[in-house]
Amino acid sequence: MTNLDGFFLFAFFILGAIVGSFLNVCIVRLPKMQSIVAPASRCIHCATPIPWYDNIPLISFLVLRAHCRFCRKKISFRYFLVELLTALAFVLFYEHFGLQLILVPYLFLLSGFIVATFVDLEHRIIPDEISVGGLVAGLALSLLVPQMHDTSDMTLLAGRWFMVILVAFCFVLLLVGHFLQKDQETTSIEPDTAESDGMFYTMILIACGLVFLIHSLWPLLEKPGWENILPHTLSLEASLIGFLAGGSSIYAMGMVGDLIFRKESMGGGDVKMLAMVGAFLGWKLTILAFFIAPLFGALAGIVVKIRTKESVIAYGPFLALGALVSLFWGNQIIDFILRGYGFF
Ligand SMILES: [Zn+2]
């Protein structure tokens, strides 16, 4: 390890701890619909504003021995855990991807995962600020950083077909569900979620349209003078396809589950979360994440069931784990599977 390498490892650890400290604010405030910028940090027990020297990531928690300086009440270990986890994850990401532009979108995604995981574990929701906000960020970053996506003709062509079939399948399921529900006269969906779901479906249709718009612009973009723009638009197309494939695959699974078990099995938050993953990872790695997540989920589900006799678990953390495995080793795993089936 060179001195410079050591410096960057250290710098990413510090940066991660600082970001983690901000993620803690998001984890506490987003579920309560509070602003994440103002007011400044306060003790959750006595509401005393926390001075800067008590707000140093990792260190303050240890110095104060997990107690508020003013009211002496306990500070949750989660604050320290999130800061340490984020710091270590930043170091791992730097080690794995190197000092490249691609680190920026991936660290964004990681940060979203950490917030989604801790909020979902506590409140059983994934805030729209993370999932829908992350989805928009993923699309924008894809446009800016084309290295995020495999934009080979084969991947885009297969992705477009895969996406169309999945989205069409979702709308068929939606129709079937609609007619079945009419018989039962039950509306399990609350008005506010119905409104945000409606917006989400509109986004899906717009995204589908955009994919084909971009595709129809190809001949124009391949002309001389546009070479610099082409990779960016292809990357955006890959991101849109990933968003649609991710969102509709888990939506379809949830709908099939609903129709079979006649009860809500997959939350809207999970659909939006995998849609966000798709916007960052593209369709291949996202579908892989879709299959990896239940492996973690099943393991944890068994543990939870044995310990608490509860059968409902937060699924967001497993989607995040699946997506991280897919991000780090997905291409090797896909190669391995395709080789196993004799494609090479
Ligand atoms: Zn206090």
C-alpha cells in the first residue's frame, strides 16, 4: 500500500463517518416528515441544541459514553452504528471501484440503502424521499456518468423486450386484480398511498415512452458531431429500462402473491425501491438482485419467526443487500450462470 492509497482509505473513512452522521438525521426525521436541514441537531429527550463538539461523528458518541451531556439520558447505539457502517462501507467501495467518477453514483445509492434499511426496520416503510428521490437521482446520474451502465446493443435490445413484457404483464395483473376486487367490494389501499401509486404508474408510462423515444433517436445520434452525446443518452435509456424492469418485476410478484394469498404481500415501498435500484444498476444486475434478495430474506425470516413468532419482515434491507451483492459481483455471477447453461 502506498502512502497515497493509505491517505485515500483514511479520507474515505472520514467522509463516510460524516455522511453517516447526516444519514442519522435522515433516519430520524424522514419518517416524521420533518425537514432534514433545519433545525440543527437536538437531543431527542431534552431538545437542547447539540453543540458542534458533541456532534463529531463516531468520536462524540464515545466521549459522551452514549449519554446526552445535558439531561444524561441514553443516546441510541444506532447513531454510532450508522456512522461506523457508512465509514466502513465507503472504504470498501473505494477499495472495490477505485478512485473513479463511478464512485459518486454508487455512494449515493449506498447512502439511500442505509437510510431505507434503518427506517424500514423501525417503521416498516421506505420513505418516498429515498425511493422516488433516489430513482430520479439515478436517472440523472446515469445521464451524467455513462460508465454506470452496460450499453451494448445486445443488452439494450434484450432489456427493451424484457421491459415491455414485464410492464404488459403488470397491467394484465392490475386488470385481473381490479375485477376480482370488484366482486369482494374491498378497498385495502388507503387514499394517500393510492395517490402516490397513481403518480408512480404515470411515471412508468412516461418512462416507457421515453425509452422508445430515445431508441427512435438513435439514427440521429449516430451521425457525426453527436458522438459525445450518444453514450449519455444510451446510459439514460439503460437506466430507464432498469427502473421499469426492477419496479415491474417486484410489482408483478406482489400482485401474483396478492391474487394467490388474498392479502397484501409486497408493499408499494419495495416496488419503488427496486425501481430505484434499476435506475442505478440497469436491468440485468437488478433482476439478479431481485433473485438474491429473497435468499437473505428467507434466512432472516426463519430467524425472526423462531424468535418472535412474527411472519412479517421488512423487505427493504434484503433488497438493499441483494443489490449490493449484485453491484459488487453481479457480472461474475451472471457469467457463471450463463456458462453453466452452456451459453459460452
Ligand atoms: Zn438531552
